[in-house]
Amino acid sequence: MESLTTTGLYFDGLSARAHPVRLRLGERLEIVGEAIRLDWSLLDLRAADTAPPLARIGHASASGSVEFEDAAFAAHLATSSPGLRRTEREGGLVRLVLWSVAAGLSVVLIAIYGVPAAADRLAPQVPPAMEAQLGRAVEAQVVDLLGTPPLCANPAGRTALDRLVARLAGTMDLPVAPQVSVRRSTIANALALPGGRVIVLSDIIEKSDSADAFAAILAHEFEHLAARDPIRSLIRASGTSFLLSLVLGDLTGSTVLVAAGQAAIAAGYSREAERAADAAAVAAVDRAGGDGRALAGILERITSANDEKPGGLASLLRSHPYTAERATAIRATPGAGKAGTDSLLSAGDWRNLRRVCDAEDRTSPSD
């Protein structure tokens, strides 16, 4: 093959500086200049779009390119290099789709495996002061998501509740003293939040047929606090929400904040976490002088009232699945709990606690 030569400019792709070079076209394209000596295969040459007479030639796997204005040289180059006019457009779309799928898959895998693993490591390291501050923010978000149900603060009812909380907490190894609030609601549930906070939705008190049953619900939530389950769940939900925000381009923080509140409401803990909380609740109520196996009955009543109804907020609040399995395990728990409707509280205190949402101060004798 006869060799042709011409002059041009070489750009290394790293700077805007143009390097004068001499081009020689033979079996290969040689590019020679001051401190430049390149030898490109004709199969790897690619032409960029330019306005004639300017021609710009690049390499399929290198960042540099050359420019020249020799029409005869360009014509010979076109006949000698079969892939010169090939573009990456055909494969570009495919690669874009594949990279998008890979990126999406990586986000899913991180959300499924990476975020929970990180949450398990980070949760015990969160300082108490930071968790307390986070708990206040999450509680405000949860109350807003629930429609701002009114706070129940009947004095006699609060006094009875405080006695029950103190009695239970004294039998459990809790990182901080629990702060329990009651909100008027037609939904029966209790929510453990970071920082030792527990929100009780009043219908769960209505559905408790004894002080022991309600105490077991409280003790169950207290055990989640002891295990740092709320902060762990919050880290998982916030981390996953952040990944989704990153992919969707919403990094304002609003998505993460909403996810934090929703995670607290619908904290679907693992079977292992629920079994551990159930067992700890039964033991705590037994140590306090009641019968922790009353937890089985209240879980079944909550299930028939809320969990079997699809959709709506009640469905969102279905945070304790596998009720039949759990109730069976709870009833089979060995122990010698003192059964009785008023074993943990006096009859008067239990009546007052059940009236904690009453506007009037209808107190009953505590003994």
C-alpha cells in the first residue's frame, strides 16, 4: 500500500493544547511530533463529525485525536479504514440500558443487604443525646402522619400509667427511662420510637381486658427499646429512602424525613425480634407480679380488629405479623405468673388508666 503523508494537529484529550504532527498513512496510521509517536491500527480509527475540509480522527480505545484538512488524505483514509464511520450509537443505547439496570440492581442490593448490615453496626453507636433528639423529631413526624390525635392527660389516668411504667421498667434493663404518651385513637397499637419514647394509641387500652394484658404490650415495646430496634429500623428506612432519593434526584431531605416517620409507624421487625420482645415482655410482667401470658389474648384481639382489614391506616399499622404463631408460643412460655385482672394494678388504678383519655377527672379509689 502506497504511503501518504500530511500535516495536522494532535490533541491528547487531557488539555486544549494542539500539538503539530505529521501523519503517515500506510498499513497503519503513524502520528509523529515533538515528544509524540503514535501508531494506530486502521481498524481502530473513528471519524468524528466535522465540517469539511476539516477531518477529525480518533482512536476507539484512546482519548487522543488528530485534525487535518487534506481532502485526498481523508479520502484514502476512508477507503483504508473499514470502521472509520462506525459510531458507538448502536451499542451506546444498549450500554446505557445495561448500566442503568446495573445501577438500579446495585441500589436494590444495597437496600436489601448493605443498609440493614450498616444499621446493625451503627445503631449501638448512636449517642444517647443524639438518639433523644432524633426521637423528638420522629415523634413529631409520627403524630403528624397519624393526623395529630389529641394527647390523653387525665390526671388520675396518667398517675396510674406512670405507676405501671415504673413497675415494669424496674424489672427490665432499659438504656433510658421510657417516656410513654397516650393518644386518642380508634386504632389499637403501641409504637416504640428512638430515645426511649413510646406512643400508645388509646384503643389498645380499650381492648385490653386486664392490666396484665396492657402491661405486656408496654413491656413488649420496652424490649424493643432495650434492643435498640427503633433506631435500627429508622437507620434502615432512612438509608433506603436516601438511596431512592439519590436515584430519583430528590435530595431535599423530605423523602428521608417522611420515611423516618413511616418507619416508626410501620416498624415491621423481624420474626426473631418479635419473638425476643414477646419473651422479654412475658418475663418482665411475671417479675413485676402479673401474668405475661395475657399478651397472647390482646395480640389476637388486635389482629381481629385491625390486621385482617386490608388497606387504610390500620393496615399500615400492622407491625406485628404472625399473630397465631406468636400467641401459641406465648401461651407455651413456662412460668408462674400471678393471673388476675388486676394483678399489676389495683382495681381503682386500672379503672383510672382506662379513663386516661376522659376529659373529666373521674377518679376511682386506688385500693
